Amino acid sequence: MGKTQVSEKDKPDLDRLEAIVKKHQRIGTAALASESGIDPTRIRNLLNNHSFRVIKETDPNSPPGPIPADLWVYKPTMEDIARPHHATKR
């Protein structure tokens, strides 16, 4: 399933989640929910359906069980990659 455009109502929450994941680089759903104050189900829906900057992985350190824990990983954009090196666009 492809990503869909985020609504104006959901954009602030999505931006906040992406900023938190970017700050940590890798963060679990529980920690992300605690830091953002957003429900874990809403976090999964927003990031899975709308975010191009954050990808979901299975947390290798999660305890064994029927549902593995999600680990959210920040995927830098070309702009993020170029910024620290002061690269210029051509």
C-alpha cells in the first residue's frame, strides 16, 4: 500500500512524530507514544500511511510473542544528507 497525502488536521501530529524520530534516529512505539502523548495506534496509522521520512522495522530486542514490537527509524532525505556537508544542488 502506498503513502497517502496527510490531512491538515493530522499534519501537526505527523510533523511532531517525525521530529521525535529524527532526534532519536531509532525509537520504539511505546517510547514514541510516551514522548509525544499520541496514542500508539494513531502513531502506527500516521507513520505507516503518510510518512516518507520514517520507516518501520521489527525491534530485534523485543520480547518473543505473537506481535513483535515496532521500531521507527528515521530515513534522511537528500536535503538532510546534503546539509551537514554544505553540498550544493546543481
